[in-house]
Amino acid sequence: MKSNFNIPKVAIYCRLSKDDEQKGESVSIQNQKDMIEYYVLNKGWSIYEIYIDDGYSGLNIDRPAFKKMIKDIEDEKIDIVITKDLSRLGRNYLQTGYYTETFFPKNGVRYIAINDGVDTVNDNNEIVPFKNVLNEFYSRDVSKKMKSAYIARARQGKFTGCLAPFGYIKNPENTHVLLVDNETEWIIRKIFNLAMSGYGVQAIRRRLQDEKIPAPTWWNRKKGLRNKYTKFEKNIDGGEYIWDCTTIKEIIENPVYIGNITTR
């Protein structure tokens, strides 16, 4: 141990991917934190930091909190790393195996996966490589099923995106169905009428800005769908009226606006 004291410093690592969210509370971030904090408290150890990657796949090791934890280990700030189970550390068996079998021991760090009964201070961890392989297979299988479900819903004309296209809102009773947004649908009609009248994208952009029609980013922020201001809104007077040619082009080319999706 690198600690100068008898009480080891523990890194609690929690991760939740979008696929994991389908399972509910049993794998939630709060559930992971509560379980590990209780475990550490009972051991009489000290929590150095709680590292959380919410919404990151276990197949990808490029996660901000995980990278920070690795840096803190290299800086000799941590004695023990604890996760709820091996899959929280990662689901890529090669990458996860590298950390459990090489990186942690090399840096004098003990690793514990509570639910899997893994503790690198013991010599009975032969099952770890097999669990890592199974975790990766499981993650890839779930990913394929999720993609298949998205494709199936798309073929049925159901909406599968995170944000409704500008001019629409999601139906609160069925998020796969779009409703016309009465606040903004007139802007979409205006864009298409200008395009049908022979206006190009640049001319439409100038017309919208001259008439001081707020851009989609402004409307999304008004509806609470985003918090950040664009650089134009922050740095330019009247920035909320700055339209991007790419945005207008995407609206004109989006098949949603010609009825290729379930709306009501």
C-alpha cells in the first residue's frame, strides 16, 4: 500500500450505460454508491473519491471519470478500487483484464468487485478472466438487440431520436409519436415556402435573420431541452436570431417533414 497511514484510501467507481438503464434501479448510480459506501464504512476504510461515468458504455475505456481515477492511481493517491461488480469497471475483456491483472498490481492497488466476490488480495480470482469475457459478450448482445429494436421501430414509422425535429414535440403519452409544435410549426412552413419560391439556403438564412426569427437553439433552451448558449448568442447582440445554413439545409432535406414518420 502507498498510504502513509493504516487506513487505506478507497476509490469508488460507478458506471451506468444507456443499455443498463433499461434494467432500472438495480444498476443505478445511486444503488452502486450506496452499496459500496456501506461496504467501505463497515471495513473502516477512507473514501478518497467517488468516480462516476453516467451514460458510458463498458466497451469503451475512454471515460472521463475512469481516466481521472487512473491518473490518481498513477499519482499514488489511491490504495483500493471498488466497484459493484466487474462489469461496472468495463465490459471489454482485454481492456478490463489489463487493469485487473497488470495495471492495478503494478501500481500497488487492490481491486474489489463486491457482487462477483473478486478481491485481488486473495489468490482465488481465476474466474475473473472468464467473467470479463462473458461481460463483453453480454454487452455486445444487448447492443445488437437495442439496435434491432431501433431499426424495427423506425421501419414502423416510429420516432426513435432523443430530441424531436424542430417544429415537432414528442407525444407525452407515446414518445415514438410526434405532435406538431404549435409554437414553431409556422417557422418550418415559412422555410419550405421560401424554398419552393426559389430561395436558396443562404437567402433563407438572411430572411430569417432579417425578420428576427429565433433559431432552433433558442427555442430548445426556452423549452428546457438545452442549457448552453451558442457562441453567437453569448458574443453577438441578437445572437439568438443567427441561423446556421447547415440547420436550414437539414430541415429541408429531413424526410420527417414530408410525412415519413408517425405523427398526429
